[in-house]
Amino acid sequence: MAFQNAAFFMATVRNDLFLLDGRQFTALVLGVVGIILILFAALIRTSSRLRRSAAAIRSLSDELAQVTQDLNVERLWRLAGGDGTERPSAESLKELYRRLARHHDDASYTA
């Protein structure tokens, strides 16, 4: 049944195409090709926008992770008795980052 429907459709299209003269057939083919090219260009443009958006989101995510880590270090610094006005030294920051990483690993293991 499906084959008969397809054969009937193709015969109808073939007969209708024979009724077109050369210019009409060329216009039809160019129109179909043009529509396909427009859709392909829209697909490529959307794809490039998605790639740029993904890169921006990754960048923002990395920056957010860094800010979160810095805030956690500041909290640890204050909890450890550091003065809020002074900046922690490089060595104390390394130690705080190590403690924070250990705490994060412990929390991940517990979960």
C-alpha cells in the first residue's frame, strides 16, 4: 500500500514537472536549493552562537568557582582569627587552601 502511494505521488510529480517549461523548472530547482542553503546557513549561525555561549558560560562558571573559593578562604581566615582589614600572607593562604581542599574532599567522601 505504501509503495503504491509513493509510486502514485512520484508519477504525479513527474507529470507535473513535464508540464513546466525550462524557465519554470529552473526557478523551481533554484528556489528549492535556495531554501536549503538558507536553512543550512541558519544552522551554521546558530551552531556558532551556541559555541560562543558555551564558552562564555564556562568562563563565568570558572570565575564563579574562583570567587567562591576566595570567599571560603576569607571566611576561614576570619574563623582562624585573622584580622578582616589585613590581607593574609601567601603562606597562610596556601595553608587555608589546603584546609579548604581537605574539607571539600571530606565532604565529597561523606556524601
